Amino acid sequence: MKPVTRHTFRKTEKLVSRKLMNQLFSEGKSFFIPPFKVLWLDTTVDAKSPAQLLISVPRRNFRHSVDRNRIKRLVREAYRIHKHQLYAVLSSQGIQCAIALVMTGRNMPDYKEAEEIIMLILQRLSDEHEKVAG
């Protein structure tokens, strides 16, 4: 029987440290998968989770807070469902990672689009970490 995996997004998985955010934005590696700019940095985090996530939707692109919050909610949900593939790679290598997703597009995505983009981002992050280890 297959073990049940709980798809959760706990507080320990949220990037809240200002110091780590500044380090991520100044020293982190990045790539672009439209409409998101992805920054990531391998680091030691005082948390039990292998990765911590920051989602940013600039006010310049989405003036209404309900739109910004909706996008963050869609991205968080897609990440919550599909993070296990990245966590497996990070856990096997004993790495902890800080990740920032910055929305650069100006169009409101629906859930299906957001999910596909997040899956691509997580796959790319997994490939980057496998490439470093291998």
C-alpha cells in the first residue's frame, strides 16, 4: 500500500527572514520562465523543510490587492501540490534552498496556467540541483 503524502504549505516553508531575502536578491541565481522571474539560493535555513518560498506580485503590475492576493493564492496552491519532486531532490542531497517567485507579467493567469508554470519552475530547479550534484 502506498503511503499517504499530505500536501501542505506550513509556516516553516515560507520565507520570512529579511536577512535571507536580502541575501537571496543580492547573491541568488536566477532564471526566467514567463511570467515569473525565479531566484534561488542554496543556504542553511533554521527550518525543518528543504525549501522556503517567497511569492511576490508587484503593485506596479496589479494595482488592486484582490488581484495580487489571487495570484499569490493560485501560485501557493500549485506549489503546495507539486513541491514533492523538488523536496525529494533537495532531501537526497541534504540541501536547503530559498526560492523567490516574482510575477513579471501583467495578465491574470487562471489556475491551469499557474499550475503548468509552477511545474516547469520546480522541474528546472530540480534539474539545476541534480546538475550540481552530478
